[in-house]
Amino acid sequence: MARIVLGAGASHSTLMNTHWDQVVHTDRAERFRDALAEARDAVAAARPDVAIIVGSNHFRGFWLDMIPAYTLGVGEVIGAGEAGTPKGPQRSAPAFAQALAGELVERGTEVAISARLQIDHGQTHAIQYLLRELDVPVVPLVINVFAAPLPRVDRCVQLGRNLAEAVEAIPDDLRVVVIASGGLSHQLPWPADWRDPQNTDEEFLVEAWLNGRGEWERYDERRREIITAARPTIFEDFDEAFLADLEAGKLERYATYSSDDIEGLAGNGGQELRTWLTMAAAMGFAPGRRLAYAAMPEWLTGMGVGLIEPAAEREP
């Protein structure tokens, strides 16, 4: 029987790759980077046979022509390679992923599947830092956190619960880690609603999101300019409370939040917290361990790292 042996959560930002030399808060940046390394070592110690990465996609694998609520990569997995992140084919686990998709559907989560999934830093940042030099196949689970209407938070929590049951239903003796990638609080210079862009930058972004399939790189330079010109908005009090709830095993309380609640408390980028909540639900909302928090205005994001061990794996 397969079983989940570790849950990990980590923020991501491509600016960490491309703008490290412009960091002012060096101590914070190094604290976050060190915590990524500590989480990577914890993953290695868990000796996983496969890693399920619960993350987002920033319109480099999904576009407005088709964007499911949840998508599981069940075949080829290809990194977009933007901003120094892993590029090209990634090691995947098709047989496990296809069985997992079937078990999820049986439990009421009608997850979409992709036999050739292009992932971006919403997943590859985790491969780059949390699976560094580990030869572990990945199963991407992409949650739509950017194109309204977003899946309800309580449905993401149910996805996490179903994910735990689905893993245990797979008869193979496999050790599985579940990694959440995204958050914590941040405000992206993106339209609040793709159906109602408010200025020329937002109109450009909506065009890129609608027409980027097969030529997303054509839009990336200006997208990058818009991102790097943004003013940071980070909600440190919210982030601290969220990580405290992770440590106390109280993240389930966020299941009642709406998308508007999250945006008001953690910015539009905070919608990525669905990935952490899905992971935490898969871990039974067991108390976790915060490894680091660093508010990084240079990277526009409150950067956090945490771990959750299954109850049976924790020391008494």
C-alpha cells in the first residue's frame, strides 16, 4: 500500500533566481534559501518513491481557452524553463499518476488529466529547490488559482482529504511526499478579474493568457517588465498567523474562506494558499513545523517554508 510520508510547503518566486543580486534584505533571503535546503534534506530523509507537487500555473501550461479547476499530470511532464527554472522533460510517474487520477474520481474529485503537461515555476521551483539532486519522479497537481471563478477553498480541502485516501488505495508499496508550492501573501500586478481589465497592462496580460498557447514566450518579456515594475504588497501579520496555525494544526479553519476573503487578507497571490491547504488536508491537518518566514519586498512575496509529518512518523 502506498502511503504519504511527509508534507512540505514552500513559497516560490522567479525573482529569487533572476534578481538575487538586487536583494536588500539579504539576511531574510538567506534565511528563506536555507530553509528550502532544510526542507529538501527532510524530503531526502523521507526516502520518497514519488513526489506529488500541488501547485499553480502562471499561464505557461494553461490558458483561458481551457483551464480546469484541478489537473493531474499523468504522462509527460515538461518544464517551461522560464527565469532559470528547470526546462524540458521532467521525470514523471505515469502509472502511479493514472491510478491516482482514477482513485480521486472514485472519491468525488473529478480531476482533469493531462498526458503532456507543461508546468512552470508554480511547480518547477519546488523541483529546483525541494527535490534538488534527488532522483524522484513527480506528479504535478495543478490548481487554478488565477482565472476566476476559482475552485472553492473547501473543495480544495476535500481534494486533499481525497488525495490521502487515493494514495492509500494504490496497492504498490510506495513512499509519497506531498509538496505545496505557492503563497504566502502577495499582490500580483494582474487584473482582479480577467473579464474586466482596467488598463493597458492588464489588457496585455489578458491577451497573453488567452492567446499564449504555443507561443507564450512571445509575451514573456513584457510580462516580466510588468512584474518587476510592481510595488510590493505583503501582509506579514496574516502570514505569521497562517504559519502559527500550521504549527498548531489549525489550518482547517481556512476552509471556510472565500476567494474574496483571501484576496482581502493576503492579496490576489494569496489564492495560492489553496496548495498549502490541500497538502495540509492530505496530512490530516496534523501540527506542522515552520522552518522560516521572510517578508521579501524584492520578490513581492511573503516567503514561507513548513513541514508536516504524518502522526505516525512524529516522535512521541
